[in-house]
Amino acid sequence: MEHCKCLIIGGGPAGYTAAIYATRANLSPVLYEGMQPGGQLTTTTEVENFPGYPDGVDGTALVDDIRRQAVRLGADIRRGAVTKADLSSRPFRVEIDGETEIEAETLIIATGATAKYLGLPSEKKFRGMGVSACATCDGFFYKKKDVAVVGGGDTACEEATYLAKLCNKVYLIVRRDVLRASKAMQERVLNTPNIEVLWNCNTQEILGDESGVTGARIVRKDGEVFDIRIHGFFLAIGHHPNSDLFKEWIRTDETGYIITEGTSSRTNVEGVFAAGDVKDPHYRQAITAAASGCVAALDAERFLASI
């Protein structure tokens, strides 16, 4: 069985950055990229808020730059997804693709989170062409245009009010006749003049052409069907942290986000660290994920030096 000092699970900004720092600390890290190498950034077309790219950068190109930097420094990056884990004792045991086993003295979990989608074929068709799950990431591209946000919780209300500062009009599509958001967030939405709440509504289809999203077909609970003209369609119905494989040993919150100690990356299991969106229900940005990857590698280095 293969043995390594530091095993990193997940190939997004958090995982690749952890690999950069772990390599420079002579931890000889092994990184498995998982089911979606590059993470959620690979579903984003243009990224304009990552430092160091004054003209913006394609999401896939950005994460590939971080990956290539890790490889240049000597990180061992491999294709493969974790299918089983045993974190009951050190060294930790992890199974890759149901066949390969590897032991690790330290483990960095950077498996990310998956945005929840409605499941419409048109949603998949226009992903990255007007369909987005991150207003902070993509809202800038819809300046002075009309957009829609789906959801009725705090996240949806935050996304809607954020977009209202940039866009001409924001439709908030809510499937019930009330918002689930906090009272303060509800008041903010209802008092923002360019937000129109579509109560008791569901999205039947996202409309578009070769240029991207042009509208959405909405159906009310009473059966009325109507179209809205929009250029951007934002999902704000939650994320699912990819932590299920580790829940037997690692403490998570009620949603599944891994709980870490204070500002560190330390989990409740000594030698196991978490980085990126799998532990971050609040910010979910490429830059914060990368920063937490750095923290996790430094914490792993200090842990190994202390034993």
C-alpha cells in the first residue's frame, strides 16, 4: 500500500493551492482531483475578481494556472475520486475509484460544494451562458440588464439585493407566498424598487438562443403561464457540501459543511484539515478557497513537525 505524508482530496483552487504550499514545505503531497477537476470554476466563463488578472480570465484557464504552478513545484496530481475513507486512526486510509488504497499521515479535504439546480434541460444547456449559481461571481456581466433569481431564503434575498445594485431589474422567483429569509432580509428585498417578487411561481423553462439566455417561462400555482425577458438566471436554492464520505468521523453542521477550529483548518480529527467550499457556507469565492488551501497546508506542516 502506498504511503504519503500529505494527501489532498479535491482539485479546485483550495486543493491546488494546498498542493503548492505543501510541496514547498517538503511534504511531497499527493492530490486526487475528484469527479470535477478544477471544481466549480470550470463552469464559469469569465472571472474578473481574482487578483492578478487585470483583464479577467476564463474560469477553466484560471484554475489550470494554479494547477500548473503546483505541478511545476513538484506536486503529484492524479486523476481519481475517493470512494471510501477510514479516518479512525493515523495513518488514514483512503480508497480511490474503488480499487487503489493509499495511507496518509495528514489529510486535507478540499472536495468543495455542489450548487443545487432545478434539473431543467435548458438550465444545463445555458450554464455559463446566462445561468449561474453565483451572483458575486457573475453579476457584473449583467450591468443595466434584467435578471432573475430563484429562491426564497437569505441567500436568494442577498443575491437579489446585490444584483439590484448592478442590474436594471431583478425578478425574485419564489415558489411559496412567503419568503423564508430573515425579517431584515425580507424588508430589504421588499423595499428595493427594482426587485419584483413573483410569488407562488416556479420556472418551467429557461429560454434562449445561441447568444445565451433571453428569458424564462414561469408557471404560477393557479396554472397561469407567462414569460419574462431576462439575460441572467441565478440559482440561489442552496449548495450541498461534498462531505458525505467523511461524516462518520468529521464534525459537520446541519447542512454538511465541515466544522473547523476558529480561523484554522483543523477538524475534530487530529491530522485532518479542511479547505475551500466544503467548509465555507458564507463566501464561496475562488480567492477565499485558495487562501484556505494555504492555511490547510501550513496547518498540516505544523502538525507533522509537532509529532
